[in-house]
Amino acid sequence: MHTVNKTSDVLNLMDIGLRNRARGSTAMNERSSRSHSVVTIHVRGMDIKSGSSMCSSLHLVDLAGSERVDRSEVTGDRLKEAQHINKSLSALGDVIYALAQKNAHVPFRNSKLTQVLQTSLGGQAKTLMFVQLNPEVGSHSETTSTLKFAERASGVELGAARSSKEGRDVRDLMEQVFFKL
């Protein structure tokens, strides 16, 4: 943890993280992210009149892409990285599924990623997800997998915040992908 006082302090720390992020070449991606990037900003505020304080956290997460091992042609350490990436993404998918189903048990402990994000995935948290798609026809299976993941995520209701889209935007994108192929 580092104390920051201004935006440039945060940007400098994020730059250090970016420089230290594992990246490597695969058959599918010349500059593939081989790790997730998580920046957590803890904010503490105090009401001067009442003396009450409030704490909150903001997680900025850039997930490593899930590449099919056979298509990326990775071996050795890159293969182990891909397996760890896919395992953590699968664990995140399991958490999202459990939340969407309103299961009594949510498997947050199945990966470091879901443990870190636990406070952002339940209670009164608000979560916003962007997905990036590869428009190439050869990446159809990865695109479909990503869109299905996004559709599951869009069905989760956290705390008082309610999903208003009901996955419609994601389904529309899936129909467009299938229509163009």
C-alpha cells in the first residue's frame, strides 16, 4: 500500500505496475498479458461537522485474456501461466454464477482474484465490466466465450443496485457475431 495525495501519484504507481506486468508472445497475440492487473484505491473521508468517517474501495482490474492453450501454442512456463489465468477466470465465472443464482455459498476462496474482488462483488458494491473482443473470424470461439461470460455477469444483482439491461445488450452482440459468420 502506498499513500497518495494527488492523481499523478496514482498514475505513477499504475505505471510501475504496468512495467512489472508479465507479458509474452503467443501464437495468437504478440503482446499477450500473462497476468491480471489489479489496482485498488482505498478512499477515506471524514465529515468535519459530525466527525463520522467513511471508507470505500475502488478496484480497477484488467484481466489477462483467456486464450485457448491449443491455439496459442504455449509450452513450459507460458503453458503454466495460461492454465493459471484460465483457472482464475473460471473461478471468477463460478462466483458470478453463484451470485446470479443467489446461492448461499459463493466460492470466493477458489482464487486470489476472487478473494481480492470479494468486497466489490457483493453487498452494496457497484460493478462495471467492459469486455474486449477480437473481431477476427478465427477468434470466433474466444469471442463467443467472452460474450457468454459477459451475459452471465450482466445477470448479477448486487445489493440495492439492480441490473436494468437483463443481458439484452450482450445477447444483441452475440446475435451480431453469429449473424456475420
